Amino acid sequence: MSLAATILHADADAFFASVEQRDDPRLRGRPVIVGAAVVLAASYEAKARGVETAMSGRRARRLCPEAVVVPPRMSAYAEASKALYAVFEDTTPLVEALSIDEAFLDVRGMERIAGTPAEIAAGLRQAARERVGLPVSVGVARTKHLAKVASALAKPDGLLVVAPGEERAFLHPLPIERMWGVGPATAGKLRNHGIATVGDLARVPEPALALVLGRSLGRHLHALAHNRDPRPVRARPRRRSIGSQHALGRERRSPEEIDAHLLALADRVTRRLRAARRVARTIVLRLRLGDFSRVTRSQTLPHATAQTRTVVETARALLTTAQPLIEHRGLTLIGVAVSNLENDLPIQLCLPLDGPDRALLDAALDEIRDRFGPSAVTRAVLLGSDREAAPLLPD
């Protein structure tokens, strides 16, 4: 465990509902429910009336009849999540994603360049307000568990730091439901045995706790109750592929219809690729035929790309190779994906020097040397030799 409280847990407040209130000023300050049949999210104004996530829409409207019910807009939430994670990653390179709107951040060693962990957390919250337009609550502690507990207690729109040496005094008076990983069923079992607070839990011997909850969960919660949580913050892995697919149903589709779907999928995938600032080398076409068999075709390009045209042309070529199977068995699903992803960094552009172009290049080089001398153009590997050369072509 670190000697300092350097782990942050950042969590957007009522994320879906906050995005709706951000995008529609008429909803600000009013109770908002996202989702009609089931509550996907509720603003704090609705939560104050007893509305909770996963509650039936009918019950939520009975509890809060004046609530504004809005349909979910998943694309808007995905964009807000991307912007939120950009703030997280600008804060520290050590970001571990937990969900679309919350993450752990490790800010060890950043005090000289960014201030204390509390100051960094305050800056993160301000950046989320200014750049994303959303409130974010942050907990700061020496362990992931305690940082998450602290951020929950800081809500809404707050910051709570648990100082080293004060962890147990902070943790033990809390109800057991505040522990990360203790849901209603586990809390019910514990309360049936007279365990109501984290302090009560800490006083129960681990073997006795294992009899109530099972060996694994008992050991885990016993350790957390004593603030033993050695889990480090691990940077979230980058996606290895990006894809999209579309079900076509059982009816026969013309080649023009199939091509239109392929074009739409490629456009969607490459937009996501560019939004993630990635490029891909491998294009994958996935098909499900009328007999429920699956066919996969792929091609790896010589150079990574995020260009829609390149992906479309490659996917069309792959589709052509599968055309006999489609004509014979029919097609019920088509998908396009890209893999072998790389960061979209500035790269040296490549010249088309294959095949006949190679001869044209040689002719052009000969002409340059004839006109300006044999040392006018040379290969990079020859630089530093006794010849005079201009660096143009790599070896």
C-alpha cells in the first residue's frame, strides 16, 4: 500500500440524466428519468423522491409524477464518455476504466508537476465541468476500495479525501451497504447475523465470516474491512478491434442492397476508428449464411489506415470472394471489423513504388544524377561515408 493517498476514484453523477440536463437547459433543476419501461438513470432531483436505477418506469412515475421521462440516447452518452475519459487520461497516464462513466486514477509521483492528489482531483472535476459539462465526484485514498467508498459519499458533485492513518476511523462507522461488493443479498445475510456496520464486520473472525458468505467472499470482505486492499490501478487495455454488424433477415437481398449495408457498416466502423484516434491494418468481413454457417474473410494491408474508402474497397473485394456461397445459401447477417490497431500518430507517408513504378523511380533517379551529379541523391545507409549525399530514400 502506498504511504500517501494517491488513488482517485472519479465517477460522473447520474451520468445519463446529467447528459440530458446538459444538452437540454429546460431539464436543469427538474427531476429527469431516462427510460420509460425501466429506469436507466435518474437525476438527483428524481432520486430525492425515491426513484432508483432499474426500478420499473410505472413505479418511478408514481413516486415522482412530475418527472420528465426521456428516451435514452446511447450515442450521446458514448460521446460524453469519450470526452470524460480524455479528461481522465490528461490527468494521469494510469487510468483503469470501471464503466462508461467511472475510473480509478493513480497520481503517484505527480506532486511536483501537478500538485497534491487533492489538488489534482479538484482540477479533474473542474476540467470535467468545463470540457464535458458534467459534474464528477471524486474520492481520494490509499486503496481502490476506500477511494470508491469516498467518491460515493462525496456525491453529488463533491470531493472527499481520506487521509492516511484515518482510514479505519472513516470506514468502520459506515453501514455495510457502503462497502464495494456488498449488494442487497449479501447485506441481508450479514444483518441477519447482527453485522450492520463495517466495524462490526471487522470484528468477526475470518473463519466465522466464511461460514456466512463463503470462503472467497468472506476473506475478501474481511480484508477490506481492515483496509487491506493491495490491488494496483491498472491502465485499461486499448481495444484490439472495432466492428459493427447488421442482421438482414431471411429474405433474399440484391447485390445492391448488400453493398449498401456494407458501405454503411464500413462508414460506421471508420468513424469510430477515427474518433478513437486509431488506425487499422486488417479488414475483416463476417457473414452468416442462410444455413446458419458463418464465413470470415480478412485482408491485412501493407499500411495502417482509417480511411473509409480503403476499408470499403477492401471489404468489397472480400465480399466478392464469398459471392458464390451467398448466391447458393443466402445471406442473413453481414459485419465489418478492423483489427491490428495502432495509435494514429504522424507517420512518414509511403510512396507507391511497387511494380512498374519502381522502373519509373530508377529512371527519375538516373536523370537527377545525370543533371546534378552522382552525389545529388543517395541512400540513407551511405550517409556519413566519404561521398556527399542528400538524404532522400531509406535503404
